[in-house]
Amino acid sequence: SRAVTLLAVLIVVAMVVPALFVIPVSFSDTRFLKFPPEALSLRWYEAYFTTPEWTQSTGYSVILAILTTIVSLLLGIPAAFGLARGHFRGKQFVTLLVLAPLLVPVILIAIAEYFFMVEIGLIGTTAALVIAHTLLAMPFVVIIVTASLRGYDRSYERAAMSMGAGPLRTFWFVTLPLIRPSVISAALFAFLASFGEFLVSLFVIGSTRSTLPIQLWKGIRFETNPTIAAAATMLIVLSVLALIAVEVTRWQARKRCQALPASTP
């Protein structure tokens, strides 16, 4: 109905518009955060790309996000298969356990991760951050891939196995190509979950390195020049591009599914 559509539009506007105020501030010519800017300039983007603190933290965040995405896929895809197709006692409990990071307050996860990493001697290491970020990113992989597997026609797998293909070969050449759009979407969400994570990283990273969200936090605390807005704009652009990539992937998948019956004898 129109009322529901209007409500949805208002919610989207309320969520998106405040973030969009950052973009014009990042093009300000003054040394302070000011909206609207009196004059436009690219000096703060130049500062962002030439300041070691910003470039190193951005590069480190990208590396962490890539490693987290890989580990999340390696763990999340098998978990999704088990939850979507498995029949075992305690399945609902396992599902709730896997999805718990989406339900538990992040501050509790951050405190738990801190004490756990201290106990095993990994605090302040890249391995600790990858483990902590994977805990937060893997639920996205499990949810997206599980949804894809539940609507998946298993007759293709049975046909491959009837012609002699083993389980691994069937998965690699049949199942994975068919659920590839969901895997790509899951990877993008896992990447964004890691790249934008702040609170857990703050507890686990120590004082030797900084991710981009932590560097933004430091910038807000100790300086107020529009370099912060430029970095925030980069985060917004990355998120928008990732969401566009997800939608393009879904559109291509729907297009292939619509064309499949016409090309199947």
C-alpha cells in the first residue's frame, strides 16, 4: 500500500541522509568541519592519500577484510550446507549459536574476545583480529548461502552423481557454480562487516596498529579537520559499490534462472 511505501521511504531517508552530510564536508576548503562548505577543494582527499597514518590503516583494513572474507567462506559455506541439508539433534541450537553474533550486543563480544585473546596470547596480532572479525562476518555467509541452498534444485547434483561424479567433484563443478551469486553476495557482506568493524577491533588490536575505523575514531578525538570526512566518504562509497555489486549479481542470477527452462531440453 502507499502508506507502507511511504513509511519505508521515510525510514530509508532517516538512515541515509545523515550520512550524506559527510560528503560535502569532505570537499570543504576550511581547516574545520563545517556544513555547508564555503568553498570546494580536494585538499583533504590529498591529505588522506598522502598521510601515512590514513593510508596504512586503510591498507591494513583491506588486508584484514580479505583474510576475514576467505576464512568466513571456508567456515560458513560448510556450516550452511550442514544447516540447510543436515538432520541431526540440536540443529536449532547450533543455528542459534552460529547466528548469535548478530543478536548479542557487540560490546559483550568485544569484552569476551579481549579476555579470550589474552588467555591464548594473541592480543594485538593480525590473527586475533581475523578470528574476531570472522565471528562477526560468518553469520552473514551462513544466512545468505543457507537461503540459496534451501531454494536450490538438487536434481542437478543427482544427475552428476549418477554419471560417476563424487561429492567433492559435484560440489565444485555443479553446486558451487549454481550458488555462486549467493557466495559472491556473502563474500561482499563479510568484507564490509570486517572493513567497518570498530568496537571489537578496538579491544583486540592493542596499541601497535590501527584499522581505518579506529583511525577515524582517533581523528575525531584528537583533530577535527575534514580529512575525517574524506575517510568517511571513502567508507560510504565502498559500501555503496558493494551493495550495487550485490544487486547486479542477484539480477544476473535471476536472468540466468529465467533463461534456464528455455535452454533445457
